Amino acid sequence: MLDNKQRDFYNTFGFLFQRQLFTVEEMTQLTTAFDQVMKKARGDAPLDGGGQSIAELIEATTELDWILDDARIYETVTDLLGADFIWGGSECNITTHDEHRWHADRFGPTETEFHRLKIMIYLDETRADRGCLRVLPGSHREPYHSTLGPLIKQDAEAVVRTYGIEGADLPDHAVEAKPGDVLFFCHTLWHGVYHSFPGRRFMALKYAERPTTKAHIRSLDLYSNGVVFKPPLVLQQSSKPCLRRMVEGLTELAPNP
Ligand SMILES: O=C(O)CCC(=O)C(=O)O
């Protein structure tokens, strides 16, 4: 359970970084499951220096469902989003790019009013000069959030054109992560990656507060490609009530085509 200071930190800055939330043994289990899922998804072919992204980690293995109701994840999500949150999907990524320019995963004033959360678990050490995630603290909220709008298309010159400096030089906070650390961040927070390296691995878990308006449903539909409204059977049929609750009623909420 988070304390008031941690909650205030998240609400003010848009992220919460928890060091060494998972043990070395747990990280070995997570990394092994991640590598197996990715290998299977590419038909056992070698990676050969390429990148890979899949959006079905939790659905793809029974080795990882423990993480969803583990108190370190579940209670933190409850603390940040409230008890009635929904499942937004999971991702596995192996990246090869040198940079992922500044962006917010959900951008715009209406998006900042609908609270969604992303959890990043990095499997490889990252540093400021080696591919760590950088965040612009406080940019999950207006007016800072929309002030950064000129950067949203992520074109190479946008930061120089707008602010006269390189993207890597914006005044940011570098979330330097070691395996075992976990980052919780608001989906409207601006973030980016610079000076990265090939083969960098991370998994992401996504959650949202339960949608209450048509705009929320439209946004979930748009950003998840409808996937939020087709929740995985492993969660729908889970023996754990807290996991079933995360997907309850979602199929019925799907917007009409
Ligand atoms: O590569 C990363 O660490 C972050 C990727 C990212 O920006 C995103 O998932 O939105």
C-alpha cells in the first residue's frame, strides 16, 4: 500500500518509481517467461539483432498471471486508480532504436481527464546515457501537457524548431532502472528515450479507471484498437475474483461498429 507522500508524488509529477520491487529470483522468472513468449511468437526464429513487439504477454503464458494480483502491483494500481479499475492490456518489447522521441501515449486535454496507468518493468539495466526512459514531470496534467503539443508528431526537428535545443537536452527526469525496479506512470505523461541500445527489453501492463462517458469509451477503443473490449479469457475465467473484476462488463461496453 502506498503512503500519502507516494500518492502525492504520483499525482503531482505523473509517475512513481519503485526501486527493487521484485527480487532477483522473481526477475529471473519474469525474464525467462518473457524470452519464451517472444521466441514462441516469432516461431522460434532467432532475433538476429531485430526488434520485436507483442501485445499479449498475459494471454500468452500461465507463468505470469501471478503478477496481476501480486500486492505490489495490484494494491498500487488500486491506490492510484481507485478500486474499480479495468484491464488495458499488456506488451512485451525488444527495441533496437536509438531514440523514441518525446510523446504522450494519450494526448490532449480530454485525455488528461481520463486516468490511465502504465507499468514498465525493464529487464535490462538502463541509464541516462544508455536508453533509460525519461519523463517530463508534471506533464500529465494541463496546462503543461498541451503546451508540449508541437512535439506530438515526433518529427526529428520538432524540439529544435520549438525550443532551440536537441530532444535529449530537454529538462527531464531520467528514470534509470535496474532489473527489479518498477515504474508506474500516468498515460498522459510526456516521455521519451534517448541514447538507447539494441536488444533492450521491457514489459508493460496497462490499466484504466472504469470508463463512465462516451468519450472514455471512444478513447479506449481508439488507443487499444478495440482490444480492451475483448478481454483475455485467462482473466474472464480466472478463479481469482479480483482478476475477473478487472474485465467484468467490458464486452458489453464495446462501441457499436
Ligand atoms: O522504450 C521505452 O522505454 C518506452 C516506450 C514508450 O515510449 C512507450 O511505450 O510509450
